[in-house]
Amino acid sequence: MKIAIASDLSGFPLKEEIVAHLKTKEGIEVLDLGIPSANKPSPYFAQAPLVCKAIQRGEADKGILICGTGQGMAIVANKHKGIYACVVDDVFSAERSKIVNNANVITLGGWITAPFMGKEIVDAWLAMAFTQKMEFKKDFLTNAFNKVVEIEGENFK
């Protein structure tokens, strides 16, 4: 699995921790799209498209975006067709972002999330599959996701 990751300056320290963590995982390739250092800042609205476009081009399977709160990155990410980004601040929301919403991108807040928790959040998200643990609602969740894709098709022309 290939994971693209990027941050702005506020998310840089957490990004570095998560990149190092992911590089220890077997079967995961990390595509670090920056920022490369705290001395080379770039705003969230410039960084989020890098990850989204890598997913759209098939260069990455999933993405992680980190800014101060995760909210700005999520807003920008969700402006890209085929990107389903959720802000996650805890393990439960990380799991549910995949299980319920089939999120292919998660966003985190560098001002909010401690490095240890950030790693736990990423691991929880990566461990889940769409509808896992909610098989009793699989048809509903699948239909709901298909409706989201339909709405996306109507609005992203």
C-alpha cells in the first residue's frame, strides 16, 4: 500500500513522526510530499492538492494531511473528485472514517494531536476496511457511499 502524506508548517512536526512510524511498517510505502523542513513552509491549500492529485493519478492508495486543526486540509481535500477526507482526532473517529465513510484521506491537527496518538490514529484507520465491524449495516453503508459518489458526479463536472 502506498500512502501519500503532506503538511503545512503547523502540521510538520506531527507529519515527521507519522512518516517515521509508517516507514517501520511492512507493506507500506510512504510518499512524503512535504513540507521538507520547517524552513520551507507552504500553506495547507497548496499542500492538500499534492496528496489528492497523487491519489487521483494512482500514485498513492490513501493520503494523510496534517495542518493546525486538520480542518483546512479536509476542506481543500474534499474539493477533489474521488477524495473522501475526514478530520480525525481520535482512534474511534479514525476507524469510523473508513468503516462508515470509506475515507481514502484522513486529516489531523498538529496543534491538537500528540505524536503518540497520531500514530495510534493512523494505525487504526489503516487497519479498517469499509463496513468492517458494521456488517449488519453493509447494504445501507454501501448504498450511502454510492449516493455520495452520485452527488459528487453531479457537482464535479
